[in-house]
Amino acid sequence: MFKKTFISIYFLASRVIVVQLSSDKKKIVKEATVEIPPGIIENSKVIDEKGLSQILKNVWTKFHLKEKSVGLILPEFSTFTKLFKLPKLRVSELAEAVTWQAQEFLPTLPSEMITDWKIVEKSLAGFEILFIAVNRELLIGYVKASEMAGLFPLVVEIPSVGLARLTSEKGSGSFIVYTNFGETLLIISEKEKIFGTSVFYGASSEQIVKTSQRMLVHYKDVKVAKLLVGGNEMTEELSKKLGSALKLSSEWLQPQLVNLESKEIQQFLIPISQQFGETAEPMDPTSVNLLPAALVDRYRVAKLKLQIWSLTLTVTLFVWISFLITLGAYLFMRESTAQLKSSMKVSVNAQKRQEFVKEVEATNRISGKILAIKKSHVLPQKILNGIYSAKPSTISLVSYSLDLDKGEIDLTGISSSRESLLAFKQNLESTENFSSVAIPISSFEEETNLLFQMSFKYKPIYTVIPSQPVKKERVINDN
């Protein structure tokens, strides 16, 4: 569902920062920092969605941005993070276990929050989970403003996740101090783990140092080996003070970009960090994405409609081309016949007549093939309707592949049980249009929520093409 290229938008109380990297992630293509007037965002919450959307529209117009897919970065102050452990469970059972565990420490009712999580460590004892939550109403404000601006949010995350991503290759515990545009963010992390965060505004260097010391004492069980600093307002003097007070060697967060000076990189550090991440749907156990589930479903339906429209357009063009070729062949034959009659009136040349007859026969063969192709043409909607008619309600289709030349169909999806998957197979086999339904045995490994693959043939197309050798594969047969 998700594409890999997008533009990052970082929302702060008084400004919006926009960054787009090149496809190879080595340089910035576009960047912008725009101030937000008072009354648009207050206490990390969007008060004026229409006003914020207009600001985003102006940014896209002024800086000639073409890409509409975006990643949103919410203010850190608006979110809640927690690192906890779970015993060894099946991956399919983790989601329910995380939900129950989260209810013990969420500040409000789960229905008022949008949450996501990812596995940050696996061991023989179980899993370590990074859990993130944000107020539903607060998040929807940023998403709606982006949609009103004609943009398509693909991923939503928070600054601490992005900054931790920049340190994931360090291999040991890190204490991150990031200060930019009056906001200071303190993070204790180790690779993808975030043990704790603290955010405050307008603090002096002395306050930053004291808060950092208290935070290290609080998380004394974490082995912190490196002090990482960043942000447009971080100075060499403050970096040295922190290193001396915390007794850690300091190092600047410095992603490698070829077309920006170090100072400019620090200003755009957080949206740059999001660009290095992989976009994945919410509830993917390897990533964090706070995008509302309803929006994901809407994108999926829109993408399916686009695929069907593209297939229909392709088939329509194919039919019209076939028709034009047939019409051209007919006109050619008519013109050739007229020329033949005219030449026969002048003189009968047996050799030329024979050559002409051969050309007509070749044209007839081509026309016959074209008419046969046209006769075997089937609209993809008809095939999809047959599949959905046979599909039980307990099965969800994730993706499909139609080969309209060979009549071969491949499906992937999720079944609530083995019985439902077998019922789907039997329903397809009982129809007059589908045959050779095959399901790999690996699709039956789980008892519930089976991620399955299925392949079968569409008879009206398959029966009119020459038989070809089929790749053998071990399958489940319920007969």
C-alpha cells in the first residue's frame, strides 16, 4: 500500500518545518521553515484546521512541491511512550497482549487514544515492546488539516522515534539532547529502544544540564555510553557543559547529506530522521506508525479502485486496437480485391494472382487470431465479482494478480480460520469459471488469522490458450 518517497512535515507550536530528500537519501531536494500565527496551534493541539491547511497549501505553492504523499511528525509533548516486556508469544497474539498491557498505564481510556507499537528486541524470554500513544482528537486535527490541503498522510511519528533512529547504529546506550526553536528534548535510548523522554520549553543552559543529570540518575540501570547533541540552538559551550556534568564524551548528531552545511542540517534534523525510516502500515510489528486505521482503509479502497480502473483502461485500449487492426485488414482486403479485379480485366497473370491469394490467406489468418483474442476477452471486474461472490465474510483479501493472457490468478489474504480458507477453496471450485485452486501448505500453519496465498485459473480464458507446463508446488487438497 505505501510508497517509499514522501515529504516530512514537522509541526511545532510556532512553525512548520518541511523537508524532502532525494530518492537515494543523500541530499535535500526541498526544505522550508514557515512561522505559524498565534491561534492555529495551542498546547500542541490544532485549534484552526482550516488555517493550518492554508499554510500547508501556501508552502506547496511557494516552494513548487509536487509530491502529495507526506509523513507527519507531531510535537513530542503531545504523546506518550512506554517500553515494556512480554513473555514468549506467537506474533499473532502479541497485538492483544500489548492492548491489555497498555491499559495498565495509559493516562486515559484506550478509546480516546490512537496507539501503535513495535518489537525492539527478541530473546528466548520473550519480546521487548516500544509502545506509543497519542490523543485521538489531537492527532485527527493534524491529519484533517493535511488532507484539507490536498495531501495524503502515509506515516505519523514523534521526534524521539526519529532521533533514536539516527543513533540505532551506535550499539550502546545514548543520552540525546536536542534543542531547537525554544524546545529542548531529552531522550535516553539504546538502538531502537526509548527508555524515557523529557521535553520543556524556553529553558536556560543551567536548567538543561540539571534536568539531564536528574534524568540520568532516574534511569541509572541503563548503561549510557555516549552523549549525542543536536539542534539549531545547541552550542559548543552547552555541549561541553553537558559532557562535563554527565561525565560523557559528546558527539553531534550528523546525518551525511552532501548539499547542506552542518548548521543547516541541525535545523532540519528531526524531519530528516523521518526520511530515513521505512513506511509501513500501523500494527506492523517492525515499525511505529500512528496513522489512524480508518485512513489506512480509505487509502486501500482508493488504491483498489485505481487498479481496477487501470486494468479496465488497458483492456479497453487492447480491444480498440484489435478492432482497428481488424478494420485495417478488412479495408486492405477490399482494396486488394478491387485491384485484383482491375488487373484481371487488363490481363490474367496466374503467378501474380497466386501471390495475391497467399497474401489474402495470411491476412485472413491474422484476422482470425485477432477475432479469437477479442472473443476470449474478459473484463477484470467480472473475474473479481466471481471471486468476491465465493469469498466467505471471514476472509479479507490483501492483494491480487490477474494474468488476462493466460487466465491465471494469484491472491493473498487473511483468513480467520482454516475452515474459512477451505470453504473459500471449495466455493471457487464449485463455480463453472474457476479451476485448479491451489493453496501452499505453509498457509495452514496458523490456526487463526492465517496469512494465505492462493492460485487458480479462469476457465473462459485458460481453456482457449495452448496448454503450457505448470510449475509443481505442494498444495493442500480438501477433496
